[in-house]
Amino acid sequence: MEERKTLTKKDVRKHYWYYFLISEVAISYERLQSLGYCTALIPVLKKLYPDKEDMKSALRRHLVFFNTEAVWGGVINGVTLALEEQKANGEDIPDEAITGMKTGLMGPLAGIGDSIDWATLKPIIFGLSAALSAQGSVLGAFVILLFPLLQFIIGTFLCDYGYKLGKESIRNILSSGWINELIVGAGTLGLFMMGCLSSTYVNLTTPIKFSLGADNTFVLQEMLDSILPGLLPLAVTFGIYWWLSKKNQNFTVIMLLILALAIGGSIIGIF
């Protein structure tokens, strides 16, 4: 009997680590991540398909269009390895099943990854790093490294998880409901963090005051503070948010606009 081809934990992890590093190195408009994805699969495919023709077929399968978030999309990597292992050992798994699984799940998992990694974890960690750096702490230069480290750990775990559970893993993850809870919780934490950082590091006051008589001076900043302390920084924060959501997300434009308003306001004496 032909010896069963089996992937080890080392094979699975080496594949994901390779993919994590090169997934977006060879981006193309026609296939996006497929070249990097397929390249990372080559060591595994060589082990599963010693026959040259089988190897060619496997490469063609994975050179179709593919694009997802490289961390949470790691589940797809794990499931792919499990399906390829089963196929290499003679199980009836058509090429279309593997390709269809990747195509059907790359979008939903990209949405999950973008929501958690790029819209929540990154602003929190980068904001904390900026806050520490602004205080002169050398830790600010190292805290920022938590982001890729967390991505690496999460992606490795999800790839392992996908491989262990095979094609059932995606169904279990998406139907369990904990993904939605995680997104909501992470988003809430992100809002708290951004609120704390905004109130602490966005600083704006106005020197405007009017003389209403010999001993009576109206100070605008004191009046604003009596209504709501930090009203001007809050207005700036909401103004930037409005611009990002309604106008465009070009951060260079926002930076130049803030710079122009700050200089202009200083010249005419309102800031």
C-alpha cells in the first residue's frame, strides 16, 4: 500500500510564516495575492505531490485570483492545506472545491481582518506608541512592534486551527458568533482609547477676550470652559472625523488644512 502523505505542524507553520512575509510582495492587478500564496504553498505541494503532473495541476489551482487579509485569512491557508492533504491521499476532492472554498471565504475573512486588525488594533497600538513617544519614553519605539507581533501570533494560530478542523473550521468560526462579539468589543475599546488620547493630546485654546468696562473683561476661553471643559479640542476631533467620513480620507490634505488653520489663526489672534 502507498504510504499516506501527512503534513506536520512544522510544515503548516512554515507555510503560513512564508505566506505572511510575501503575501503582498508580488501583487498584480490580474491576480493580486495569488502569486505569493502559491509560492508559499510550493514546499508543501512538493511533499504532497511528488509526481510532476500532479504538481503542475496543484500549481494551476492556486494561481487563480486570490485576495484576503493575510492574518485572519490564515484560516483559509489551514483549510487549503487540509484539503490538499486529503486530495493527495486519494480522497475525492475536486479542484473546484478547493478553489471555490478560497474564493467564497476570502471576502468575509478580509472584512473581519480589516475590522479587527486595521481599524481597531492598529489605531490603538499606534496611538499608545505616539502618546509614549510624546512623553519622551523610549518605550514608544517598541510598543509599535506589538502590532505585527500580534498579527503574526493570531495568523499562526488561525492557520493551525484551520488545518486541524479542515473544511468544517470556517463553518464553525462563522456560525459560532464569537467573531461578531470580538469585533464589537474591540471597536468599543478602540473608541475609549481614541477618546482618552484625543482629550489628552489634542490641545487648543483661544486668547480672545473683550473689555466690557473698567473692571470687566470677557474671556472667551473661560466661558467655553464653563460650558464644557475641552470644548475646542472636542470640536477639532469631531471636525476631523466629519472630514474623513464626508469628504475624503487623504491624511496629507487633513494635515495641511490643520497646519494652515493653526498658522492663520495664530496670525489673526484667534488661536
